[in-house]
Amino acid sequence: MNGNSNGHGRAMAGKPPQRPILGNGAPHRGGGPIAAFDASKNRGLQQRTSVNDRLKKQQQQVQPAVTPAATAPTNPMPVPAPMTPPATPEAPTSKPDHRAVRKSTKSQNTNKFVFKSDAAQDPIGALKAYCEFKELEEPKYRTFNSRPNLICSVGVGSFIYSSYPQEFADELTARKATSWIAIQKIQESESRQPLTICTLTDHEFIDGLYRELRQYPNGILGHKLEEWYERTFNHHLPSHWHDLVVESSKIRMEKTVTSLILLANDPASPRRAAPQRYEISELRLPWMSESEHSLERHHDWSLYITHCDSTKQIWARLIDQISSLEELTVHLNRHVAVRTPITDPHEQDMYLVEVAEGWSRVRVLSVDAKQRTCRCHFVDFGDVASFEFEDLVPCPPRFLVLPAQAICLGMYALEKFEGHPHAQAVMLKQLAGQRVVARILTTEKQFNELGGCAQGVWKDEMRSACLVGTLYDTSTADDIHLNDLVANEISLNTPAPILSPDQKSNPVLISHINEGGDLTVLLRNEDLRFVERSIATTVADIGEQHRVTLSDLLRDRLVFVCDESVEGLKQWYRGMLTAKPKNADEETFDVYYVDDGRLRKTHISNIYRLEANNLALAGYPPLALRVRLHDVPDIVGDMLGRLRGLMPPRSEAILKVMEGAGSDQLPMVNVYVRGQDANAMYMCVNSAIQMEFEMQRSTCPQSYDDGGLRFNPNGQLQRRNSFGSVVSSHSSGSQSFSEHQTPPVTPLRLSSSTTIKDYEAIPAVGAYFEVRIGLSINPGHFAVQPYKCYNQLQHLMKDLQAHCKGASAQSVPAARLAIGQAYAAPDSDNVYYRVIIRKIYDEIIHVRFVDVGDDGVVACDQLKKLPPALTELPRMAIPAQLYGIQLADVLWTQENCERFRSLTLGQKFIGFVRRLSRLKDETLALCLELIDTSTPQDIKLHEILINEKHAQPQPEERL
């Protein structure tokens, strides 16, 4: 019980009495009124529109017309009697956004590949069929000598699966075993992706699990529980299931030598009939008569807050009834002189228990006969506690004449905060022991239809309030809107996630592994569970009218993003723009997923308002934490794929912080995951990566492809040039973003000359990319420039001409030239461009124009040195191919090329990144679906070429 809610008035001493609500709400900021707020520990906030879901549904059934909600507590509420709650929870009425969402004209194939039952007999063929279905390159096998046996790995897309530590006598056996390992990992990973997040409450989860377990008399093995549960319920197993099962009296866990078994307890045997029960009277609430209500237009009740369970369950007493409870308490303390303990309590019966403040009336909610304990509800205060049977004393009928004094009501507009891990502590601090005026928004008719009980309706061990109200503190010069105060304080007092230091275990989910090998993880705790449940419930309420506008993006901190990049499945994330819009023409934005760790380029049509739909979710701190593996070699090439194979998205792991933040403020950690067998012990990922690196460095691979590791003559691992995407560095509580790109391979001839780095902000597959076509040869060979950098490129070209044609320009001696270094060189029109050297033929130099994408040859004396200021802008030309048409083995005619050039060169497009492909020279290229959005209807370039017979559709195209 709350120590403040003793019913004797001591907690209320010294505070001015509550007056009627004036309607002059306190301002957010300013001078004089702030002092009054400090005196009562409250600050006024602006009122939001919402209502509990039950009342919202009831209102839609009862009232054909809905009364608009008041917009702010500063004005009286001009609502005709009887006052009814508004129909929309946290979204004020607004005109619908009629902007059409531009979608692909071709449906995407969302069918999943199903491995045949005989896949174990021919795993190599099954894995190859999977890659063909997914339009991936064929599996790439590599075998290593580990005298006298072999170790094998296989690359599937961006993932690499290894047989380590298993060894094999011959290569065929090694490939088969490794293929089967890859198939098992793929099946495990893909089985998790389409499932929904478990949005059940803890009570609903235990009840559902218990009902299913009763069908299995021999129980379910612990290591099979996750697979069985997800197959049975079609959503993820809650990460804290073990704690819930341990605390439940319905399910038990039995340990064997090798495993854990979950069993349903036998249902309790029928209890004997309870003796004659004496019911407590129902409290009469101070509803006004129709004549009074027509004058006042609302119900205002003076209440004393006794306890807070959640924003949907506030417990309070009518102040004018407090004296009756004080008198009853005096009689109770005198009566119970001799205790007669109860040996067999019954649910819903009334008893007396002694606490620090004296004797109190309680109602038994549930009984655990095995433990001889029961959960009891203090009917005059609202809180719940567990007691042993011996602590209960029979309650004489004369002490049941006074009705239960505690009233249960929900806080208007705060239903989305239900289940918030940090809400109760704030509410107890701000509300418990306070006198308030509650403006009751529920009508008497609605109250009766919802159950008509002042203490709410108790059903299936859950309580639902029949009242909803807005609380005000009227003891100061201005009314303090306590609902808004609580909402604001909950968000302010929600801590950002942080890893436990000093090598303590941190249970996490692996969310994302970037191109540099850094991990984004999510702590498996109540914060994650609340955010995932809130996202799932918010998706159900989202609508076209909630799409953002430019003003929303300028104002809101977090947004709600719909991502359809994974096989057409809609996935929803909280996001944050890396930069606010600079003009009204912007439609594509870089959005960082704050609970995932990825940065994606997103069209405005896929961005929705979050604050208007779920204020609790909008105010929650970002959950993604970025960490780096401790004491491992550089994660490049095969090592990156192997790391992703060990830890696919949403996989569980244990993380220990080994060192503090490094040079870029990332914690250095050891990560532990379970081995390939479900019963395997945890293995250290750091050690596995280190051992495989040493093994690959010290042994000669049987087969080698360009996607593998590269070593220099000294045996050191070289970093490859990465064509990766932007990776955000986002630590808890930080709002800054940084980019990470792996450094290029060491050039063949080293020099101190200047280099120009690759363009790093490549969007991920499935994102939109606003581009300008800088080079147009044919649909299989062109180059795009990021349109957002086009103005910078124009300024650079102007400065480059002035420098190279001026007196300060310096030539480069032939002996100082180096492959891979950057210079300036003219084209046939004597226009200078930035170039890098690809090959050197004495006085003739083969160069690539890095901002255009074309190759050419120049004389040695035509090259000019580049000042550092002209090398800061990354290479602007990005190789690309057109998506949706046949590219392999196509001989483009001059007419084809000219038509493609007339449609594209110098034009601006929205490019939808479909995949990354490798060109003949082994450079990576973006495979883009080019869309012209300058007209009312989207025009897709590949469709024009196909219709005009300049290209053929891609065979067996799967969109």
C-alpha cells in the first residue's frame, strides 16, 4: 500500500484546498506562474485529444455524432451536455492528405522458397536452387587445408556459413556438410522474419501457453519451445518467457540431465462451496441530475489519489467521504483485539489484514493453495498485495456496510502509456497523496453500459475501469493539467539504454551488422518489449491521413516509417531524419532507424507522424546501441559475411563490455552466441573470428575468388575498397550521425599524392535514390550522380577550371605518377575534370573521370596536381545498370544507345535500388529502377524501352 494513502488526512496537511476548475490553464513557459508550479511540483502542459479504446468503441456505437475535443485546457470546454469523449485517440481532426502513394505497377513476389524434404540428401543442389530463386549468385565454396583434413565455407549472398570447427577428409563431404549448415541457418533466419512481434500482456501469454501445454501431457522440450511456439501462435516468443514461466503457478519446469521440459500444472480441483458471502455495498458516485448537468455541462469531482497502477488505473477516494473511512478505521482497530486466522480463504470474499497504518478491508482476488498465499485488493485504497492465509481475519458484516471507497478511473489521452515500464514510478511521485479535481468525461449512461462499477470490472484476472477523466491541480493560481504533466514527466524520466560495464552479461538481440563489422544491438528488457508492442498497436491505427507534411518533418523529432524493402513485406520502424528538409521540393530523406541501427533513404510517402498516433512511443529514447568487437582483426571480405552468418538479424546473444569506448566512442565487447546445435553451449564470436582469421592466414585455400580475403606479401590482411552504404553512429542519448566507410586497398605504387574517396552515401537495397545521369552509353553501362550533391559538383567544376587554367597550376613529373592517385586532366574540349590513374603506359596515361564515370587516355604532361580543397568532395560518378530489362548477352545497336542517351543524359530520376551487381571489370554497380516523377503519373524508363522495342523484359522477372 502507498504510505501516503492512509485515509487520516496527514498527507494533505499544508496544501491549499482545491477550488472549482477555472479554465485558465497554466502556460508552458513564462514568468509569474512558474513559481506557483514549483511550489506544487507541477507544470502546465497543452491538452491532447484521446480516450480509452473501450470508450472510443462504445461512443461509436451509442453516439451517431461525435463532439469535438477541447484543444487546450486554457479555455472552458464548450461541449453540449452530456459531455462525451472524442472519437479519435491522439490524432486531432485534420483534412486528409490526398497525395497518392506511388507504388510499383508490378506486384512483388513475396513467396518464400521452401526447401524440399530431401534437402539433406542433396544439400548442394538445394542451396543452389535457393540462390536461383532469390536471384543470387551461385554459392561460392572455399576449402582450407587443416592438415590432414579440410574445413569449408560457403557464401550465399552477403552471408558466409562455415563448417568450423568440423573437419572433413575430402572436399565433396565438406561441401555437403557446409551446405546443410547453411540451409539450416537460412531456414532458422527466414522463419523469424515474417512473424509479428508478441503484443500479448504477460497474463495473456501465460494463459495462452498454459492452454496449449495442457494438450501435451509429456510437455515441451525447452530448446524446442521457440520453434513450437512460433509455429503454433504465429508470433515471436517473448524474450522474457523464462521469467514469466518461473513466476507462474500454472506452468512448471522440470530439469533432466540434458534438457529442460515445460509442463502444464493440473487444474485445481473443485473447491468446496463457499459459505454464505456478505457483499460489500456499491459506492454511489456523485452524478449530477439532468437539470444540474445541463447547467454545469460537466462532472467535476474532488478526489484524493491513493494509488496508481497505470495510466488506465488510477485509484482515488471522494474527499467528502474521507471522514466515513476514518471512522471505520477507528472501529476496525478496536474490534480486532483477538485474531482468528483464516485457513481456507475464498476468491472474491472480504477479509481484514493488518498493515502499518492499521487494519484494512481487502478482497481476495486469487488463491494459491500450494503456497498458502493469496493476492488481495485493498478496496479502500486500490493497491494489491500478497498475504499468507494466516494473515487474513474474517470481516464481520457490520464493517461491510460502508461501500468500498476506492474509485478506479483512467487518465484521458494517456491510454498508450499503459504498460510503460517507467510510468508507475512517475505517477506515484506526481499523483499519489495529492488532492485533485477530476473532470469526468464518461457519462452516467456510458458508465452503466461499461459495467457500472466504481472499482471497474474484474474479469480474467484483469481490471477495466468504467470511468475516464482529466485531472487538474487547482490549488495554485492557474489550473495545472495533470494528465499532460504526467505524460511529459514519463517521457523525461525514461532513461536511454546503457550496457552494463565491468564484463557483466548483457542479453541482447543482434539488429544489424554494418559494412565495417560494427554491431547494432538491442537490450532484451522491458523497454524493448514495450516499444515492440507499441509499434504493433500503432500500425493497426495508422491511416492515410497520418502521412507527414513538410511542416511535420521540420517539427517532429521521431517519425514512423513503413519499409517494404524485404520481399515486399511491410515493416515499421521509428525513425529520425539525419537532416531537416531545406526546401519544399525535397521528397527523399535519409532516415535513421533508431531501434534498428540502419540508415535508409525513404520517400516521404512512406513516412507517417508518430506523435499524432502514439505519444508514448514518440517520447521513448532510441534503443539501438552500436558496439565493436574486442580484439579481432579488421572485419572485411569473407570475415564480414561469416560474422553475418553467425549472427543473423534478431538472433539472441550475450554481450560483455571488455573496454570503454574506443577512438570513435564505441564500446569494445565480447559477444557470445549458441553453437549450431540447439543444445550447444555458448561460443565466443570474437574467438571464432580470430581463430578463423589465423587459420585462413596460415593455410592456402583450395579455391579462391575475388570476393575473398586479400593478404599483402607480409601476410597482413588488406582492407578491400568497399561499395557499402552509410552507417550511422548512434549511441544512446545522442542525436548526431556519422558515416563509416572501409578504407581502399593499398595501391600498387604508393605515393604521397592526393586521393579521392568513393561516394559513401549509397542507399541500401530497397531505398530510393535521387540521381542525375552523368554518363549514358547503354542500359547496361551508365553512371549516376547523387542529385543532392549536384550543386556542389557545379561549384567544384568552376573552381577546378580556374585553378587548372591559372598560373598556380602545377604539372606532374612522370616519375611521380602512381596508380590510384588523383589529378586533374582535360577532355577533348579542354574542360578539366578530376581523374584517377588506372594504368600507366610510359607517357600515355589511362585515367577514369571520377565525376562522370567514363575512361580515357591523356598525355603525361596534361595532368595537373589537385589542391586538397578540390579533393574533399567524394567521387560523384556511381556505376549503374537499368533494372527490369535483359542485360546479359545483349548486343546494343546504335539506335538503342541513342534512344537511351536521349532519354537519360543530364536528366533527373528517382532511382529505386533493386540490387548490387558486378560488372565485367569486377566493379560494383547499382541496379536501378529509374522513375521519372516529374509528371502526374510515374514513368518507368525500362517500360518505355520495352514498349519501344529497344529492350527485352528481364526473363522470369521477380519483383
